[in-house]
Amino acid sequence: MAQSNEKQPVEKKTKKTDKDAKPNIFVRFGRGVKGVFSELKRITWPTFGKTVKATGVVLVIVLILTIVTTGVNQGFGKLLELITTWGA
């Protein structure tokens, strides 16, 4: 390969214009907060009755799962007691 004495054109780096520049942290934070509040305005909140009904359903499910878990725990406890006394 032969080298030539001609210089290749150097690409000039362009400076960022104000349009391309990233806004500072405070501007971005302000835009984010503004976006959050605009999204909160679009939310359709449930009525008080629906909220009470959903809370009741959750409490009933938690109560049922507590009873089932306690029953299984007691059953395993009795089974462990039976196994440990059976061998003695």
C-alpha cells in the first residue's frame, strides 16, 4: 500500500446548539413534576362505596388465609409431636 501525501479532510465537530442541549436538572425535574400532576388529573378515582367494598373483600381473604395457615401450622405441630413421641 502506498501512502499519499494528501491529507484527508478532518470532520469538524459541531457545537451543540441551545435546541440540542440537555436542559439542566431543575428544568427536567419541573417538567417531571408537571407531568405527574397532569397524569393525576386523568385518573378516575373509585367511589367511596367501591373502596369500602374492595377493602372488605381484602380483609375477608386475609382472614381466610390466616385461618387456613393457622390450621396447617397446628396440624404439622401435632404431626411432629406424634412422630417424636412415637419413636420414644
